[in-house]
Amino acid sequence: MDTLSARDRSRRMALVRAKDSKPELVVRRLVHRLGYRYRLHRRDLPGTPDLVFPAREKVIFVHGCFWHRHAGCGLARLPKSRLDFWLPKLEGNARRDARNVRALRKLGWRVMIIWECQVRDLERLESRVRRFLDA
């Protein structure tokens, strides 16, 4: 049984960061250390990408595995309670992400998604980011 009131649940959800999350900060530090310069959260682009490389026409999203439904990832498991609330919310997030990626590609942007769980292996992540940005 869920003992939190709707107000308490709302307050907890407000603590979830849309910008400057720990995984995003790790990616930003990595990209900067590699010598790439970027813009943050351009609101004029679909989905407000986390990192934007205007001259390269490339963007990077750093997605939380739970919030964005990373397929096959243990961090993306569904909660045990209130599925009637969580399932439509999380599936809606995934649909919106797909729409934003399509819209960006239609505008000529190349898109990379970095999942929260991928931030743990910095060596592999560095290799992926270099390949994406240098291509």
C-alpha cells in the first residue's frame, strides 16, 4: 500500500532533475576533457537536447534508464505499485523521445543517446563519444 499522499509524491517527483543530473554532469566533463565544446539545453530544438554541437549539427541526450525506458536494463524496471499511473507516464516519455529524435533528424541533426547505465564505463563511453563527434 502506498502511504504517501499525492502531495508528498508530487514533492518527491519535483526533486527529480531534468537538467544537471549526475550522469549528465559526468558526460559533460568527459566531452569537455576530450576538447569538444558544446551548448547546453537549446530550447529551440525538439526535446531540448542536453548537449548541442551546432557546428557539427549533432546533439547528445543523457537519459535516465528508468524515466526513458531503457530496454533490457535493470534500472528500467517498473515499480511494483501504482502501475496504472507509472506505465502510461513512462511509455509516454519513450514515445515523446522517439518523436523528438525523428524531428531532430528531419532537421538534419545527428542524435546520440547516452543511457545512465552506460556512464559507468567511462573508457567505453569515451570511445563512443569520440566516434560520434568525429564522424
